[in-house]
Amino acid sequence: AGSFQDAGVIQCAYNLNFPLHVTPASSAQCQPWSAFSVSSPAVVLETAEDRPGAMVVRLYEAHGSTVVTWLQTSLPLKEAVLCDLLERPAAQGHLPLEPQGVRLSFTPFRVLSVLLVLRQ
């Protein structure tokens, strides 16, 4: 019922096309863990690519809205830099690291690439 945004169509499509795979582990209890999260359901973190001492994450706005979201990670960050679609750091692209994470602004259907440099 309602719009595709209200119905969670995008998340359901990802769940259908990319199901979770279970890997057996020891019987020890493990705490739930996620490397990344975003604070808005309108923003999808599509991919994260490993680089030496860094990662590039690509996100997009999927609801056709203007939104501000926080990219949060459990990884130890040194800096965050906006990149172009060829993953070259943009001039004036440095993003402040804040307690809530990295603040990202999206216009409708915008794609952002962010280089996350890790602390060693």
C-alpha cells in the first residue's frame, strides 16, 4: 500500500536479488556487526571497494528526493573525501568526520563516491 518509497520496494528487491548467505561458525555468541550504515532509507549504499589503506563506497539517492544522510562505519577512519565517478578525489572534496559519521547531501537520484582513508 502507498508509494514505492513507503512500501520499501527497493529494500525488498535487494533482499530478493542479493539474499544473505549463512556461514556456519563456532557455537560462541557473536554480537551483531555491520561495517556501514546510512541514516536515510532513501539512500542506498551500493558498493564498497577495498583499496590499500582505504575503501571507496558508492551511494545513491533512490526515492527521487533531496535528503541529508549520515554514513556511519565501524572502521577506523582517518579522512573522507568525495570522488568523481572514476574515483579520483574531487577538489574541495574533504568531508569532516563527525561523531554521527560523514554527512552527505543528495539531490534526486544523485550518485556519490566517497574515498574513506583508514587509520593504520
